[in-house]
Amino acid sequence: MKKLMAVVALGVMLIAVSPLAAHAHGGAVSAALALGAFATFAVLTAPFWAVAATYPVAAAYPPVVATPVYVAAPPPTAYVTPPTPATPAVQREVIYPHGRHVLYGDGVTAAYRWVWVPNPPAPPPPALTPPPPQR
């Protein structure tokens, strides 16, 4: 009975929210079509509502609770940790003809940073020796 009253209340609300006949281009015709559509829906779905009210789903299928199963834990086994893979080699120097960039830091505890190290100046050219005396 409560479900029937809920359906009727829902229908009344839908009709109350529908556009007024003065705003509809068909006037009373569009309101009549809306009421007819709602009545058709109510008539076609009434058997389903009656069955749902008579046979509630919760009563038809009582909850099934499985009994807990206790299993003994397996005996502990020796676990050998695999060796950690070697970190890939990082190129720490980029060499140019006039100097080089050196990478400092490890990226984890200290941030990476590139430092420019210029090459030392070229040594002066060797002194010219005087040519041997000519005879």
C-alpha cells in the first residue's frame, strides 16, 4: 500500500511540475497527452508493482553467511634476498677542446649539478735557439 501511495504521489508531482497549458502550444491537448502517457505507464507497470509489493526480494533470498575456515599457516621458509642490481654508469664528464663539464652529486642525497672546468692555459712556445754560426 505504501508503494502505491508513493507511485500516486510521484504522479501528482510530475503533473504539477509539467508545463502549464497556457505555455504549451497545444493548450489543453498537450496536458491531456501528458496525462494519457502517465496513465498508460501506470496501467502497464501496475502488475510489476503488485508483484513487487507481494513478494519482496529480501524475503525471497535470505542472506547466506559462510562459516569461517581456519587454515594453519605454512612453516616459515628461508628467504634469500636477491642482490640489488648495479646502478647504471652515469657519464660524469663531457670533454670539449677548451674544457669540460663535470657532473657532481648522486641525485638522491645531493642534487645533480654540472660544473664547468676550463683547461689550463697552453704552455708558452719553446724558446727559439739561435741558428748555428755559418762558416
